[in-house]
Amino acid sequence: MAELFDDNGSGKFTPNAMPLDELPIPRVLEDWMRTHPPTNYCGGVFNCYSFTYPKAMIVVAETFEAPDGQDLMLRWFSFRNTKSKGFEITEVMRKSPSEDYAYHRNMYYRTLCGWQTVYRDEEKVTRGGYYGYNYTLWQKEWFNKWQPVPLKNAPGLSAYWINPELVLTIPRYKYSGWTPKSHLSVIQYLQQYNLNNGVEFFGKLGIMPTKGLISKATKDGNFRRFLRDNAKQAATFGATVTLYAYKHKCAFDDAYEEINSKARASRHINDGCREARDIPKNIDRRRIWEYAETVGSRSYNDYLAAVKYLQLDLTDTKVIFPHDFKRMHDLRINEAAALKGQRDAKAAEEYAAKFAAAAKDYAFANYCKPGDAFIIAIPVAKNQLVAEGDALHHCVGKMGYDNRMIAGTSFIAFLRKAAEPETPFVTIEFNLEKTKIVQIYGTHDHKPEQDVIDWAEKWAKKVAKIIQKVRKAYTEELLAGEKKHATIYEIIREMKLTA
């Protein structure tokens, strides 16, 4: 069995290297299938054996001492109904309880063979090229390779141990305090025991140890006596209720109701008044929800949204529980709306200035010469983009082209008929990095006539030539260490270049 582990002495579980034929056959699984009638699924297509779940049938095999003698090994099988002629099996192994990973492999091909009837005379074959687990046969090549998976995602992890009494045969866990009669989750319990042998105290009482309980019992002798006197209730109600009952010197039933009433109020707030979640936790959630129900949860939600927008103090009960709610609701809503209007106006003003500055940079691309059939106009405000999009029924005013102009990645140009300079006709997007047209559309995103496209391409080549020329001059400035211009557009304006 030493082959289960690598050869470097680390003791790390390496299932890809293990001789799988030598692993112990899960006799618990065999015994169960021999002594229990099968459950019929899929209209009699096949029979399955299940301890708990009809859709994810979990069968735990056996635990045994690991080859290094330091831990337990656990192996189990997860049977899943595939609504076909067979069932899917996932085989899982883990070194427990100290390792954070399990290892699994899935069975690709599925079949039922009735080993004890049809294949009784071929038992020797099953010891070689086949795995035989009572009623089921499958070839080894029908499995994929062992794959590591975090325990929280391991298939069948929720299954209980069928033969947990084997834990007591491992010397290191002989005095752990855990017994099968305690009904404590053996994996979680032994993980805690590995960290702190003192949890034996909890095992003997039948109480599942948690970090909170361990910490409190370590520091407080009175709490240890409290646990001894109330072990059955502490095991039934759990750590949170136990700690609350001790702290407030109340009955476990009262502590349970107190905790759950707060939890119910929190759920109501989360579902019906989400803005109240930001109220400090020291304010009783039940009081918040009772107030919300009294004044109307939707109105209260709107009120709190306005209060937060105004950055008022949520720790002040006069703010979160106003005496005259209707008056204060209307007042805060109006104040928030006014403030938002001011902020929006300021933001719009700043945005308009940025767009106008960008449009000024691209002004060199304007084109209007007598005798030409078309002209080019660069928009100087976002509302011009919106009007263009509305007139031509496309998305130039809605899909962030204004932000691209501000960012300097591309600019929008309006191509118009010279005879109708105010009438939207064709819209162009010119990419500044590629120095070429990347989009050109007329009404309803239709491509314009070829003569229009050809004219636009000639204009685009002039624009590209200007940009490339100025970029070269700007780069020479930088290399010479004489940066005279902030952007290439300052050079364009200084040289009075136009398309």
C-alpha cells in the first residue's frame, strides 16, 4: 500500500501513480447490495442502490489507515441516475480529515452485467481486466484519470460514513473523544481535533466544536461548566444559540427565538427594503422592519435612498425613524432631487466642455470647397450626434461614440450633400489609431452608394496624411528633448493644416 504515496517522503496523496488494482474492495458496498433489495428506476430499465438521494445516489465505502500511518483514507462512490441503460459512477478517494482535496474519476461507459449470475464463471477475469463490485462490472479503460478537486466540490461529500467505528482503530484518534454514538460529523470533528486536542471535551459531551465554542471554553471555566450542565441542549441548538443563552442567561428556546426573529427581520429587509441594509448593525433589525411595515416598505426604501444620497447620519435614530414620516419623506426626496439636478447640471457642463475641446482638435477634418458634391462637418456637441442618429435611424448618438471622441480613439464626421448642408445624409467613424474609416453608413445602417464611399475615402486619405505628418514632427520633438506642444493637434492648428 505504500505505493499510494510519492517517493519523496512528503506523504502527499498522488492517485495518478497508485496501482488501483491493489486498493481494497469496498466490502461495505457489497454487503449492502447483498442484504438490501434494489430500487427500480426508469420504468424497470435498471436497478439502483441508494442510501439517501434518488437523483444523486451516495454510497460511502470504507475507511482504512493510510500507508504512512498518520491519517485515515476514505473512499466512496456516487451513483447518478442518467435515465439511460445504466448509471453513472463517480469514484472518490481522499486522505481525511487533514487534506483539503479529494481525488475523483468518472466512469465514461455504463453497463449492468449481473456479475453473480451471468458472469459467475468469469470471476478470474474480473480480477484482471475488470473491476467487479457485486452486481456491476466495468473495464478499467472506461474510467478517466484521477483528478484533484476541492472538497467543497467533491461529488458525494454530503454522504455519511457507514463504518465510522474504524476511526477508533487508528491510534492517534483513540482518545479523540469521538464515538459513533455521538452522531457528530466525523470529518469536521477530527479536523478540529487535529488542530486542538482539547476538543476531546466536546466529543465526550456530544457537542460539535466550533471556533467560537472552543475559544470561549478555553478562556471561561464557567462556560465549560455551563456546557456540561446543558450538553444535550447545546448539541441540539448549536453554537450560536448556546453562546447567546450563556451570555444573556436565558433558556435555549428563548435564545433560539431571539436569534431567529432577528434573522427573519433581516430577510424581510433584504427582500422588501434593501436600502435599510446600510443602517448600522447595532440598530435592531426588528425595529427597522416594524417601522418599515408601519410607513410602507417601498416609501421607506425611497426615503432611505434619499437620506443616503444626502449623506445624512444613519446612526441618528431621528433620521432613520422620523416622527412625521410623510413630511420628512417628501422633504428628503425633494432635497435629493434638487441636489441631483445641481450635480447633473454641473456634470453636463463639464462634459460639454470636454466634448467641445475634442471637437476643436478634430476641426482640421472639416471639408467644404466650392464645386464639390459633398462636404464634411465635425459635430461640436453631443446633441448633434443624437440628432444625426435619430434622423438616419442608427446608433451614433447612443453607443458611446461621444466618449470615443473625448478619449481620442476616433471621431465622428457628418458627410452631407453640398446642396443640403443641414440635412443628415451619411455618418462616418474615423479611427485615429488606424488613420482610416472604420464605419460609413446612411439611413437605417445601409451602405451609401459607391460614388459616395469613393469620395469619403479620398477625404480620409487627406486626413490620414495630415495626422501621420504631424505625428512624425511630434516624435522628433520628443526625441530631441524639446517638447513644445502638448498634443499633435496643437501642431496642426499652428501649421494651419486642413483636409
